[in-house]
Amino acid sequence: MLEDSCCVLILNYQSHQDTIDYVAILQKQKCINLRILIVDNCSPNNSFTILVEHFKSTKNVEVIQSERNGGYAYGNNYGLRYLESASTDYILVSNNDIEIDDQMLLFKLIKKYKQLDRPAFAAPIMHVNGKPSKYAAWKIPTLIDDLIGSLGLLQKIFGNKTVYQINANVDSVAVDCLPGSFFLAKKAIFYNIGLMDEGTFLYMEEVILAYKVKQISASNYLIASLTYDHATSKTISSQLSSVKMRNHLINSRVYFHRKYLKTGKFGINLLISLFYVWILENYLWSKFKSLR
């Protein structure tokens, strides 16, 4: 029986050693025709040169470099456009800070994918520090959801209504959003939805993907019987301050609500205003902690 072919698309940014270590993990996958494409997202260090040299003799690994660091969506789209004419059945978009213990994970994930009803993207349950993450899947947020999510105080009062309560006894479940750290689809799906939207930076890419999936009457699925471990944005958090990251978050939220949900000026202004309230909240909380 012919093995399914799968290309793992890895986005690298200033973290070549993580990428090298992760490729070594992927190479242990069995019963799969594996190809790996590394896209260096125009790292300002020597990541690209190191990766090219390291993998120059590895037949199933290719290293390319984007023209600029345009963020998650831009970098992955750069790789997806490169793969458009490639001969592969599936594409797996993956971070480089992933741990996989199961050497049959990709084989099992593809097998499950084939059994799903009108699937777009599918992913195992994400674990963080060895435990299931509550953000393994979530609902497309409404304006109210994102307003509540703008402040820690509002979240404590109202809670997070977007997170799914996953039944551990269910093999697979249809969901809206899957983490961008590790998800798989038939190759054609990426091009059917028009690739990723490059109007965001670092945030909301998964939400927009989920919205696009609904537009083609397909579904995303969480495969509850499979798992992977994620180190949760080591590269991003090491490069950006919390205020800059929060600014990217609010800009991406505004972009999503304005373009896709057609939110009016009042709602958009509320989102923006709460960003400045968050800065004050964050400042006061840091002062409080320093006094303890």
C-alpha cells in the first residue's frame, strides 16, 4: 500500500536550533512519505545560513527564506505558495517548538482525517508542560467575547465563553478555531480558502481561518485521541514586550471585526479604548505585585 505524502511546513524566526531539533523529531515519524519545508521568516541573525548548511545533504528537507518578516500568516503563505505545484497529499503547518512522543502521530492524524465529515483542518489536542491546554480549540469570538477578553478584571467577572469543554471520551469533535502551532489539511484546502489573511500580525490568524472554513461549508476538527506538546511561543515572547504583543493583539482583533464581522465604529472604538485601559490595569497590577 502506498504511503500518504505529507509536507510539514515549519516557520523559523531566529530559532534555528529549535528547528533543527524539531526536524530530528519529525524524521522519526513512521508509515508516512515525509517532506519538510522550512521557511526562515527573514531572521536578522544567521538562522537561514545555518539551516541551509545543516540540511544541505538531507534529501527530504528544503530551506527557503521569505523576503521580509511579515509575521505568521505572511511566512506560512510564502511557504504555501512555494508548495502550490508540489506533489503532496497533505500539508501540516507547524511551529518549531513542538514535542512529539508518538512516532505514528502523522499517520494516525491522516487516518482520522479521512474518516471526518467535510473536514478542513484537523489537529491533535495541544498539551502545554505535559497537560492538556484549555486553548486546544475555541469558538470564533463575538465582539462581546473580545471586549471581555480585553481586561483581566472582566475575564474574572464574566469568564471565557469561547473555550470548548472537550469530552475526553469523544474521539473527534467539530470546533471553530484550532491552534496555529500544529494543524493538518488536504493540500487543496489551503488554496480553496485563499490561504491565510496577512492583514494580522501574530494574533487572530486561527480565527480568520475558522471563519473562512465556515464560508466553504467545511469544519475544523479536534482529534481528542491524539496529542502533541507545545512550548507556547518562546520566540515571540523573547522578542517582544507585553505591551507590544498586546498592541499586535488589539490591532489584529480590530482588523478581524472590521473586515469579517463588519463591526461598526462604536464597537471598534470600544476595543481600542479597552487597550489603553489594559495598559493602566497592567501598570497598577505590576505596582501592586512589587509592594507584596
